[in-house]
Amino acid sequence: MQESALRKKAPLLTILLSALPGFSHIYLGRIKKGLSLLVIDTGMVLTLIFADSYIMTVIMVNIYFFTFLPACIETYQISKYGKGRTVTESRWYVVVLLLSTGFSALPLLWQSSLFSRKAKIGWTVAVPVLAVIFFTFLIRYWSVIETFFGSLFSR
């Protein structure tokens, strides 16, 4: 999409659409990126629906804001100035989303030009391995974790 076409988009509407990361990117014509962010959102929403603990809800809300804020800033800059600081295309952003949201961030990884094919394959293999390690740890130590955080928040 040309910069002049991007400038014609309404910055306020872009911010409102950013409430669900991905919608504002689609509005700006960045459909692949928008769909990738929507996949991540879907994973977060499903986790929030099925989360039965306060701790998981707090974790997912924090991950949501980490996804939301950079996408919101980026799309606002694009709609207002015709270009933006592409935070959502940086390596650190993609890696943090891979580590925090897991499988749902894989589409964002594969559309990124910042990672080599070997790195993409490596991350695609690493994400399920890390997920198995993470969930094994959670299953084993969940009662200890819940007691610890419960004592922190009960004061």
C-alpha cells in the first residue's frame, strides 16, 4: 500500500481497532500481519476462557498488553504519518511472543524477513519442546506456585 493511501486512514479509528491487535493492521492493508496478530489474540482469548486461576489470568492480561501496545503505537504512526516504527517486525518482539504465546506466534515468525530459514525451522521445533517443558513444570509444581502467589496477593 502506498504511503499516501496510508495517510488517509483515520488515526483515532486505528487506535480503536487496535483494541484487538490485528484489526488495525488489516484496516491499514497489512493483511498478513493483521491475521498473524489475530491468531495470537485467539490463543490468548482461549487461554483466558479456560484459565481457572487468578495467576493465569494476570499472566495472560500482561501478555495481551505486550501484544497490544506495540501494535497500537505502530498502526497509529502508520495511519498518521504514513510510516511507523515497525516494532512488531523486530526480532525481539517476535521472540518474546514465541516464548509467551507459543504456537500462535508461529505465523508472525514465518512472515518475518528478519529470520533465516534455519532460524524459522529452529524456532518452529523449539516452541513445542519449550511448551512440553513448561507444562511439565507447571503440572509438577502448580500447587507450590499457586500457594506462593496466593500468599503474595492475600496480604
